[in-house]
Amino acid sequence: MKVRRAQQRDVKDIATIQVRTWQEAYKGLILESYLANLSIDGKVKKWKKILNNEEHNVFVIEVGGKVSGFAGCGKSRADDAKKTEGEIYSIYIDHTFLNKGLGTALENEVIKKLKEKGFTSASLWVINTNLNARKFYEACGWQLTEDKKVDKRDGFELLELCYRKRL
């Protein structure tokens, strides 16, 4: 297992993991048509832009030389966030590698990066029905807050819950 900074050559792997993770994690919880129409190519375009943005810190984890997960972090995107608050934007693990320590390794890496950037606390958002992710974050010491937001998608809404942690 090796964690390293993501590079442009990783965008296809990152996009594939993101799409496949959504399709696995939200099967039966989100409209099947939405999940079926998630586009790896569309995500590749998004990730190319993200990796060109110095504000974003994206890491990949390799198992046997193959990208098997990724995580991103940076300053909090909340309008009312303090300058000392960072945010974990994402942690995604290829479903064939779940419960093998990859998520913990990536969470440790992004926390380390947030501390290096001078952040003293961090937040993250999780879809309320993603019970596996919620259990993972709670086991890592993240505290559920009362903050919630609704993410409006094509034909449905997702309720997101906010977790916070002192760094």
C-alpha cells in the first residue's frame, strides 16, 4: 500500500473509482437511471481541472501498483467557515478493497496535509444513507453535527450530514 500525490495520469483511475463507488454504495438508494448514466469520461474532465487547482490536495493510494482509492482536501467551502477550518472533500475506495485499511491511510494523509496547511479543525459531508461511510468516520473520531444540506440532483435530492473534527 502506497499513498502519493495524485497526478494527471491518475484521472481515469480516479474517475472510474468515483463512478463505480457511487454505483455500488447507492444501489437501491438512488434512482437506478441516475447511477447507470454516471459518466467516467465526464468525471475525467472534472478531475483534470481539480488536479490543476493548487487549492485542492488530492492523493491516491496504490495496491500492487494500481490506484485503488483517492482522497481530496483543502480549505472549507462553507461560506461562514473560519480561515482555520479545512475540509475533506472526498475519500473513495474501490469496493474490492474495502475494509483493508486504505480508507484509514487516506484519512491520515489528508489530516496530515490539513495540519501542514495550518488548519485546526476540519469538516466533511456524507450522504445520510451512506451508513458505511458514516460508521468509518465515526470510528476515526469525527463528530456528527446538526448541520445539514440538500444536494439537488436530476429528479431527486440527497440529504448530506456534516461531521467535524479538531485536528
